[in-house]
Amino acid sequence: MTDHNDNKAPVRFTAAPEVEDTEYQALSGLAVIGFLFGLASCVALVHPGLAFLAGAALLCGVAALIRIAGNPSDIVGRGWAVAAIMLAVFWGSAAIAKEVTYRQLLEAEAQPFAMLWFDLLKNGAPEKALELQTNPSRRSKLDSTLLDYYLDDEHRYESLSGFVNGPEVRALLKLGRDATVRYYDTEYVGPTEISQVYAVTYDDEGTKKSFFVVLTLKKHILADGQNVAWAIQSNHGPFVPEAFKTADDPA
């Protein structure tokens, strides 16, 4: 009998293939920091002053891409850096758009109230213009009894006298309907306040002349928590804006 085991080929063991050593690649710290800044930059929608977070995310992301490009075999994290840049651009743009839109809305809301103040003075009703400086929740009605309200109380009378003696108020009362008032510029916009410049133009013996008045207005939330109303915070003038000043104008 033939032994079948004699016909089997001997088993040979081959050497294991050599495993290449994998070099360690560090994750870019700038890319990760930039990504975290990018995530945090969404808070710029709440407060525009925090928009610097988007700027920090953008700078870190760009710097990380430059370093990774210079050392591709040693540093990784390009995806993190790109994500940081995209987040920075998105949230930064959204914050800027929100701020510009809010500024435009506030300007549009404030102008009609400011023009009411000018119209009351042009129509010889300084007591009504002064009442616009009162908090809306305590403001008296702008009717024919308002003048007596100011004349019957010494403190209120002194307030009205001081208001009327302001140079810009005196000029508007004197010019009356001959004055033309137009919005000129916005100096400041806050969360609920805005300072606007208005140009008052009038004819002086055939020559057009102008002076400028600054009104600071504040938006108040009424007791119901839903409606808002405006009040004049302050007024001052006349003055000449920097763009209109000449060498002969006082500093």
C-alpha cells in the first residue's frame, strides 16, 4: 500500500512582508483654535462688538493653511482650517448684514419723530416740542392745554424757558415755516439710541443759508412689552459739520 503522505509537498513558510514605518503628523493647533473661534463667532449676531471672534477665526485659519502648505508631511488639519475660514466668513457677514439692516431700520424709524419735533417748533409750539423729551409712558397729550400745564408750575416753566432760549430753538421759532429741514447724517447708532444731524435751510435776503442741529433720540419699550415709542434725549446746535468748515470757521 502506498502512503499518500509521501506525495505531499513539504510546507514552506515565507517571511512576512516588511511593514513600512508610518511617520507621525501633528494636527495643526492653529487650525483647531481657528475652528473654535469660528464656532464662537456666532455670538456676533447678539453683540456686534464680538465680531472680532470671526476675525480671529479667519486669521488662524489662513495662518494654519500656510503652515500646512509649507510642511505637508509634518502637519495635518487642512479641513479644520477651511472650516474655520468658512465659519468666520459666514458669521462675520451675517453680523455685518444684521448691523447694517438694524441701523437702516433705526434711522428710518427715528426720522419721522425728529421731523415732528422740527415741525412743532416751526409752527410756534415749543411746549409740545419740549414734551417730546418726556418719557412716552409719562408724556402729556400734545393739545391746547399743554401750554397751561407748563405755565402753571414754576419748575416746568423754567424748563420751557431754558428750552426756548436754546439758540437752535430760537432760530427755528423765528424762521417758522420759512425754514426747510432735511435729514443730513447719522453720527451714532446704539442698541436703542441714535444721534442724527439735520440741516435747516432758509433764505436770507435772496441768499440760501443753512445751519445744522443734532438730535439724540431714544426708543422706549412701553409697559405692554410689545410696542415702542420715541423720545428726544437732547438737542444742540447750530453748528457746522467738518465737511462744511472753512479756514475762517472756529475750531
